Amino acid sequence: MMRSNRDRLWQILDEKSLIVGQDMTLSVGLSSSFYFDCKKTTLNGEGLALLADVFLEEIDKFPKRPSAIGGLTIGADFMVAAVVMRAYQTGHPTINGSIVRKEPKQHGTCRHIENEMPRGTRIVAVDDVITTGRSTDEACKQFLRDGYEIVGVVALVDREAGGVENLQRQYGCTVCSIFRKSDFPRIATD
């Protein structure tokens, strides 16, 4: 039986990235009995290739076509690079990448955004996991300060803790995730 890209990506996330059975501290400071270590998927060749294809499928559904994709380092770095490369490889309309640093660079260009785009650039913000939406919001705020237009947000996983809804209210654009906590039977009821 042939698996879809999305199904296979789910399997890789479930096998490699989902940690259950131990208390973990989330970036927002909360404790959780499960954790998505998405770098185990985004630093896996097959996982990253599948992610690029699935993200491009989602981006193509947005009402406004973006010319860029970006997010906060380090969660977004690998995903941005993969999507940019896959768009080029498949003849997809050009998508460039931007990465928001947590602090402005202290030398050279001294920029807060790597590969800064012109004002008015339509961008999709990406993140590996959304809990409250704080890190995605941080990236979006910096993109707005630099004159970008946020046309959507895509996350690999939504922990279903209100972050997607927070970002929708704040930015008034499409905010979606490839997977939700409830898609993973081992933690669906946690």
C-alpha cells in the first residue's frame, strides 16, 4: 500500500519526535507528559523532504500567494531551507527564505532578520511546534517591523493549547498545522 507524504511524515514524527512517559519542560515554562522534539524529524532526510512537500501543499491553499517563508531560529531554520529548495526543484513559484534571530547580529550586517526581503514582501511564518504561539508571534512581530505582510502561518504540530487561535486573532490570516496533538493516539487524551 502506498502511503501519502502526510501519512509517512506523521509516522516519522510519531516514531522519532514524540517523547512520552516523562515530564518535560516546554519553552513556555509549563511541564508536560509529552514532548515533540521535531529536530529528530527536521534533521532526518526523509522527514525533511516530506515536510517540504506537505508545507508547499498547505501554502498553495492560502488566499494570498507568498513570495517568502520564514520563522524564528532555530525551530524554523531547517523547514525554511527545505521548502525554499523544494519550491525551486519542483518549478513552484519562487519562495525565498528569511530567518528571525532572537537577538540582532552583533557584527557584519547587525540585522535581526537573515536574508531580509523588501518592504511589502508577503511571507508565511513557520514553526515546528505551536503551544501558546509565543515564538511564532515573536517572528511575526519582527517581520511586521521590517515591513513584511504576514499572509499565513504553518506549524508542523499544534499542541492544541490555544496558540493557533491566538495567532489567528492577532494576525487575521490563515493559521494551520500539519498535525495536532489529537492526531497522535498515544497522547490524544493527555
